[in-house]
Amino acid sequence: MRKWISILSLFTCISLRAQVATTDSLIQFSGLVMTSDSLMAVPYAGIWSLTRNNGTTCDYNGFFSFVAAKGDSIRISALGYKDQVFTIPGDLTDTRYSVIQLLTRDTIFVAETIIYPWPSKEEFRDAFLALDIPDDDYEVARKNLDREKLKDLGEAMAMDADMNADYQTKAIQQKIYYAGQYPPMRIFDVFAWKEFFEAWKRGDFKKE
């Protein structure tokens, strides 16, 4: 029994010492990721610890901060930039460590590609000869001012807000004018009948 108690005590001490050593090695790792050519912030770069498999992401201003350990290998990567790997010093005496990491642009140049809408010169020639060149400004204005076209547009155009308001105002005025009485009906207007018979005698209603 004493033997098992001694072994358990030994393992407990080793575990406590390991935990103390691990806790002592933890630091608050912060930094700023910038471009090497213009010293501009690199937003949303990835910060990853290759040793502990944890990390974080920079904010829009390129700043990051997370818990790491002394001696960790850190990889910083961002789209369009070359990855950078460095190691946190293992002999740090402070619990905080800050860096300014510069990233180099990783630009890939590709050969120029020109895309034509016609697969051959012959088809381009045929399309060019059949091209319908648009009218100039004078011709466009002349077509837009054509009487028949303006007539069709006027007949198809609905009343706008100003015309509706004017129509409503006249209807209200007509109603108020004949308030308390029946409005006159043109069918009982003797003068209107007189004009109708005169027009009939003149032949105004005959078809040409």
C-alpha cells in the first residue's frame, strides 16, 4: 500500500511541475502585419502556431494578439503575400512579446491573352460589312420629333401627377358650382340641338 502511495505522489509531483513549467512558458503574443514595400497594414492575415496548432486572424488594421508559448514557431500568411515563419525566443523573461512582421508581395505575372469575338478574319470581315452604324445626333433627334411618333407617345402616355391634380380640382369645382341642384344635361340643350341640325344640313357627317 505504501508503495502505491509513493508512486502516486511521485506522478503527482511530476504532473504539477510540468503544469507549472507549461504555465510559465505561456506569453501574450501580439503584433502588427504590414507590407514590406509601403508599410501598409495587411488586413485579416492568418497567424498560426506550428508548435501548438492554434492561432488567430488579424483585424482590418493588421493587428493580432493571442496566447502562445516561448519557442513556438509562428507562420503568418495572407492572400497575395509570401508566407513568413519565425520562432518566438525561448529565453524570454517577460510574459508579453510583440513583433512587427513585414510581408513581401507574391505577384504572379501571366502572359497576355486577347479574346476576339470572331474565330476567323473572314467572319470578322462579314460582320464588319453587315454592321449597322447608328445614326448621328441630328438623325436621332429628327426621328424622335416625328409627328406620328409623338402622337403615338402622347396617346399611350398616362396622366402624370400634375394632370391628375388639375382634373380632380376641376371636378371638385364643377361639383361645388352645381351644389344643391342638378347639373345641366347637354341632351336637353336646345342650342346644342340647333348646332347639330345645322351641321347635318351642311353635310358635316357625310363620309368623304
